[in-house]
Amino acid sequence: MLCLNSLLLMAQNKKAPYKKHLILSGSMGVNAASKNITNGTGTDVFIPYQRANVALQAFRIEYFLKRFGVYGQVRLYNMAQPSATERQGLVDFFIGDLYQQYYVQNEPGIESKILNFNKIATKGTIGLLYRWENHRFHVSGGLGLSLFGVAVFEDSFQLKEKDANAYFEVKYVKQSKAGDTFGIPSVDLAVAYKPVHWFWFKADMAWSLDRYHFSIDRTITNINTNTATSSSSIYKGNLSNFYLGLGFALAF
């Protein structure tokens, strides 16, 4: 019986390559960027995008005819809660930006909101694949287009004008420009080990040259008259992102 089980297992593992058409996988790892997203102005403190972040490749689907195929994936980046220095930077920004003309009502609430700031940035990719495999290993390389959503601190606060009985609301929001953020090209490489033909251990690597173009807009609204004034801080440029993660795959 033991010999029969061993032969069945060997037969499973010796299943001919290139027979699996659909592969579903996920991985977890680290994303490293070539630089921080910045434009050198005070609104830089609104972007918690660090050069290294924990990343989760939550879902990846690959479909092959034989050697060639297509793929799509979604990756999530954990923009962790800001450090004490970053929180103080945000508080100092509000004070420097607003205190010449306004009092910020419930001032301690600023830091409380900042303490609770924890956003997830997302990145989606679609593209073409080529694979090589044998009975034990699977290697695939892909070339695609990625769309990347940058996480930005967005909130509003109540203001009172100094030396006047006028009340205002200030609001900071991210506004996407034409194209928002995308990567051309996005290059993916996956290496998998097949202990059995349908369950694989997998390493994912990816590099993309990402273009970003958005603004952080400030709107101050006079609550008494319902009139508003707005200003924008523009972010536009390129940066490289590299991802390395470990996970598993199911092959069908």
C-alpha cells in the first residue's frame, strides 16, 4: 500500500507541463520606491508614501493557452500610521498655514485625527505573459500596464477668523489629474516550485516606472456667506517601484 501511494504521488508530480491553463495566486512582501513623492511644499506632509512599505499581492490571475498568456493582479500597500515626527509636521503645517488669519477650533482634534490616519494604497496591473516549466518548476515573465492610487491624508477642520465673528471650514482633498498615476512599463517575474501539480510555492518580483500626476487642493469656505476660496499644490513626476513577495498558487 505504501508503494502504491508513492507511485500515485510520483504520477501526480510527473504530470506533463503546460497542461495548467488557469493559475490563481497571492503573495506578501515588501515594495521599495526610488524616492518619496514630494514637490517641496508644505503639503508634502499629507502623503505618507514611504520608500519602503509592506505590500500584499492580494490576488493574481493568469490564463495560458500553452506558453503565452495574460494576467491581472491587485496589490495593496500599507501606508502605516505616521511617526511622531510626521504627526508633528502635519500639526506644524496647519499652524503655519492657517494661524496667521484663523484660530483652529478644537485644535487637539488635529493630532487625534492624524493619529488615526492609516490608508491603503492600491495598484492594479494587466499584461501579457510567457512561461517555461518542467515537472517541478514554473517560471513566467510578464510585461504590462499598472495603475497606482496614491494614499493622501484628506480631512476638514473648523476655523474662526481672528478679530472677527466669522467661521470657516478648511478642507484638504486629493484631486487626480489626466492619467492620475500609471506605470509604463510594468515588468513581472514569478518563480514557483511544484510539490504537487495543483499547489505551488511561489516568489513574485515586479518592477514598474510609475508616473504620478495629482494635486492636493485646499478649500476654505465661509460658513456665514457660503463663499469659498481654493488653491492647489501640484504633484507630477516619475518614480521606480520594486516589489518582492512570497506566497502560493493554485493551478487548474
